Amino acid sequence: MFHEKHYRTFFKSITWLIIGFLVTFGVLIFFTRNWKDSFFDASLIQILKFIFFYIHERAWNKSNYGQEIKLSKILK
């Protein structure tokens, strides 16, 4: 069974945080034209999403739902 290490989940969360921040910040800038508020709001939103994404990934990692090991690929 594949088991994801905590540091892998953490780095996946960081990359997703960066992508999400840039998208959220861009959308907020587009609609508000206020750089300061957009930066603050995007930062707060992404920090909360980072925390919940990490918890979500760790919970899914405890499940083997939808995972299978293909021995033929492992043995090659």
C-alpha cells in the first residue's frame, strides 16, 4: 500500500497554497482594485485553506479507497 509521508503532504500543501494565493489575489485585485485589502484577504483565505487541505490529505492517506498495488509494475 502506498503511504504518503507527512513532509510530502506538507510540500503539496505549500505548492497548492502558492497557486491558490495567486489566483485568489488576482481575482480580488480584478474586482476591488485595492492591493492592500486584496493581499490581506487572499493571505487569510489561503492560510485557512492550507490548514484544511493538509488535514484532508492526511485523512485520505489513512484510507486505501481507490488504491491498488500492481505488482507487475513494482517488480520491473
